[in-house]
Amino acid sequence: MPFKAPVEDMLFVLNNLCDLDQISQMPGYEDAQPDMVEAILGEAAKFSQEVLAPLNKKGDQQGSTFAKGEVATPEGWREAYQQLVEMGWNSPKTGAEHGGMGLPSVVNASIQEMFTSANTSFMLAPLLTQGAIESIAGFASPQLQEVYLPKLVTGEWTGTMNLTEPQAGSDLAAITSKAVPQGDHYLISGQKIFITYGEHDMSENIIHLVLARLPNAPAGVKGISLFIVPKFMVNENGTLGDRNDVECISIEHKLGIHASPTCTMAFGTANGAIGYLVGEAHEGLKYMFTMMNAARLGVGLQGVGIAEHATQHAIDYAMERKQGQSPQGTAPSIMGHPDIRRMLGLMKSRTEAARVLAYRAAAAEDMAHKAMDAEQRAFFQRRLDLLIPVVKGWSTELCVDIASLGVQIHGGMGFIEETGAAQHFRDARITTIYEGTTGIQALDLVGRKIKRDQGAAAMELVHDMRETAQKASQRTDAHVDWSQVEQVAQGAAQAVEDVTRWLVQRNDHSPQAAAANVLELFGIALGAWAMADAAIAASDQLMIDKDNKFVRTKLKTVAFYNAQVYPKAAMLQQVIFDANDEVLNFNANDFEVA
């Protein structure tokens, strides 16, 4: 069966678990009423199912190709991109003042997820463009905004993020690209690697956001500035002028996302690439973090999207494949085997929990930007900052595991490319790496998001988790085991509190050794909180409509998560508290092969 956007679950999450009603009452979001959002998601679903999904396998097989500095995207890519632009899907959350739809981030999260789920490689171009829009809108001068924002918002131009270099990797303090002042602009020189859609044939211009150093800039990250460097110069009347001194010198040959060109870019090999300073000198990394945070949330949604598509793919196969006997006799399909249902349950329940968590991060972004009260805006900014590394790290790690389970459910056929199961696995693998590896997200969560504020934002989450547990304890409807829901929600809150207090109290290297386990525990525990809220909302709906198949399945999914997924949190907590010396005692010599 072809991909189907999970609109019903998306609407359930938006309307019941993400306060869409409250968000739609904030200035600028008044049109995001439930009926309007349902119509928007319906149209987005059509585009994802009818345009993007059919190109997914073709793009994987053909890939993007490179010759003489030019990149050709796969067959159908340019036409699909033009449709995306014409339908206004390029930047749905950009404000109307810049030509966007002005949708809340939480609604945009649904659109982004379904598009990514349908075709991850394709959606990387709009994802980076959205980040470029946010950086330019937030920090560039009005003059630069006037030149570059309108066509980035429409998608006539695309944007990129040029951070790292061959010698730097994740250590941006080591970048050496230079920016020399010349009149009203700068001459940029240097080489950047791993630039997604750094060159392609879908848009008429590509706007590169580039980190570089001014002469005599301070060492380290404090000496980095941000520049707009267009592929083609823009004339005063808005038309395109000469080609800038920017070129793609190669593209990578990758495990997955074959259709997305990952470019090595050379700036200033002739006379210097003309660039324009964004904001203040030496503040570039701070500005780029705006783009990076948007990309990290976007990659977390990629994790959810790939997990959803891999799960659908596996369900379709399990429904049709006939093999062996189930405990009840001859199985009509392998769906009769308990282990198949166990694997599908792990896929489905974790995907749905991760969806809620990602959407709640997007909703926090809306509240942080639009809430009328300054204290409330600060509260939700803290929450957004805390959730982003969890969403990015946990959602992508589980999507790799979910895609791997999808291959397993296909058996030997999953290892064969023709079935398509392997593509989900290959495409998923990069999500834990780009925009900051899982280890980097974990260190960010532990160091910058928990220890820096002495656990304040985490304890605010614990408060909300306990409120959910209290609501569950007051339920009496018989079709849910509310004692289990309450126990898991309370346990999840206690685990987050205990680990947060442990981190705040530690002054050695243990938090760094434990960081990846902390991130996974937070993901599982916050997923349990999300599932408890989902159980309450589903139960309410079931009282109104006793025959509602969707909410009955939702309650089964919650029970599965609580019984099969959540118990891992206790093991992780024990490892976090007791097993860090075993990590720290290793040294380089211990890994040498005799």
C-alpha cells in the first residue's frame, strides 16, 4: 500500500495534547481554528501522498548527480519543487508580513512531518530554507531582509547553512574561513563541507549563510561572524546579476538520502565571494543557532516521519505475507505471530509518543514567541530549549531502531532493496548525526539545559507530569487501567526529578559519561507523560463515541508503551547513577588492538 499521512493522529495530538485552541487565540494565529487546520492538513496530505511519496524510491535509485560544478536532481524533483512553491508549502509558518501563511509552529510541525515522511531527501531543501528565513528575519538588517526574504519565503530561492570545514568537524571554534571588508560588503574565502543542497537545479538562486572570521577576530567561537553569500548577485531592481565566486567542487556518495546533494563548497577561489554581514560582528554563532535550533527540531520531526513511514511499510507487509503457523493455528498472515505484533507495537507506540513530544516542542515555540505575558514567554522558551535536544536525539535514535525493526519484519526480503524497507533504514541513519550528533544533543541537555539553570526547566516539566498523573488517578471509567497509567506517569516524573537532582549535584565528569543515557531516559519518560495525556483524551472521546476505532487503538497503544517501552527507564536510571566509572576508566590504550 502507498504511504498515507497520519492526519487523524496528528489532529488528535494538536487538538488534545498541544493546546492548539489556546495557541489559535494568540495574535497572528487567529486563523488556526480546528476546522481550518483540518482542511490545511488534508491538502498537505494530498501533496505528500500524491506528489512526494511516489518520488521517494525513484530519488533513492537515481540520486543526485554532479558534473562540472553542477548538480542535477532526480527525475521529477524540479517539477515537484515548483508545485510546492506554487501551493505555498515552502514556509508555512513565516508571517504574512514576509509573504508566508503565518501558521503556528505546531501546525507547521504536522506539515513538515508528513512531507518528510513521504520523501526525506526532498524535504531537506525546504527545511534548510526555513532556517535561513528565521536567521535573516531575526538578525539581518532591514535592507538585507528586503532583498532576500521575499523569494526565500516563496521558495523561488533556497537557503543553506555553511558551518563546518574539513579540519573542524563539530568543533566550530576550529573554522578558518575568512571575511575581508571591502566597501559595503566582505570578500569570503574558504571551504565548507556537508552542505545540504549547496548546489542544485530546483531554484534560480541559492542563498548561503556562511560562518567566517574577520581579520583580527578573537580566537574560538567568539570570533565567528555570519554572512549572506548568494550564488547569484542580486541587482538593485531585484533581478539576478553575475555569478558569485561560489562553487560546488564535489558531492558526497552516501549510505542514504541519495537524492539530497551533500556538497563541498568553495568560496572565493578566484577573487573572493561577495558576502554581507548579518547583525553584529563576532556574533555569528549565536545567530546561526537560530537556524540550527530550527533544523534540530526539523530533524527530530524527520525521525518521527521516517519512523511513521517505516511502520506503515512493515504493517502492510505483515498483513499480506503468509508464512508459518501462529499459536492459534495456521496464520492468515505473519500478523498472527506474537513477535511480529511485538515489533509493530514497539514501532507504533514509540512513533506516536515521539510525535507528541515533537509537537509539544513546536507548541512551546509558539507560546515563547506569542504569549502576551513576558513571564509566560520566558517559561515556554525554557521548555523549548530543554525539549529540542530530547526531540532531536531521542526521535532520531528511535527512528533508526524502528526502521531496523521494519527490515526485520520483512525477514530476508527486508535485506533486498526492491521491497523498500532498507531505504528507510539507510535514510534514517543520518538523522542521529547531522545538526549535531546524539552525543552532542546529550551534552547540550545535561550541560546547557539542566546544569546551567540548576534543573529549573526540568522541574517545571516534572510539575506538569505530576499533574497528568493526578488526573489519571481521578479517572473511574472502566475501559482503561488507570492505576497503570497513574503509576507510570508518576514513575516517569520521579525519574526525571531524581536524575535532574543527581546532575545538578555532580561536579565531576559523571554527567558527561551519563549524558546519552540521560537523554534516552528523558525521551522515554516524557513519552510516558505524553501517552498518559493521550489516554485521558482518548477515554474522553470514547465516552462520546463507543465505536471509535481510532481511540480504542490509541488506548491499546498507550498500554503497550507503558508495559513494553517505559520499563527501560528504570534500567537507564540505574546505569546513570552507578555505571559511569566504567566509562571514565577507559583510556585510549585500552582500545588498541594487540
